[in-house]
Amino acid sequence: MTLGVLAPYRGLGIGTRLLNHVLDLCLKQNIQEIYLHVQTNNDDAINFYKKLGFEITETIKNYYTNIDPPDCFVLTKLITTHLKRTNNS
């Protein structure tokens, strides 16, 4: 699945709401960990996911074939941390 928000709509909370919905669905299905990949130079996306509790856990060289740089970061989040964050909000 690809999740993205067009540039004019960023900063409005849309991406956060979309991702929190996905995390809620994972929690209901007893999924304990979620991961995603982000191109290594996509600082906006990396910062967005880190803000939501994801951590960079791996770098994959030459992941992409038609874009530069071709490397990606794997970001991982434990779903239980989403539950704690939501309950404290």
C-alpha cells in the first residue's frame, strides 16, 4: 500500500489521521509491529514518521530502480506504542 498526501494538503493533519487509522486497524487485528520504507533523501517523510514513533531500523541499498538515490530506510513501529500514545492524548 502507498500512503501519501499531496503537497498543498500537507501540514493539515490528513497524513496523521490516515496513518493513525491504519495503526488502529493493526491494533484491532493484533498486529504488533508495522514497517515501511522511505527513500533516504525524503527528509519530510522521515521526520513525519519519526514524529509518530517510527524508528529507522535498516538501510537497503539499491531498493529503487528508477529514482535517485536508489536507497531506502526501513522504519519500524511497535503497535503497542501507538496504543499508549493514543491513550495519553
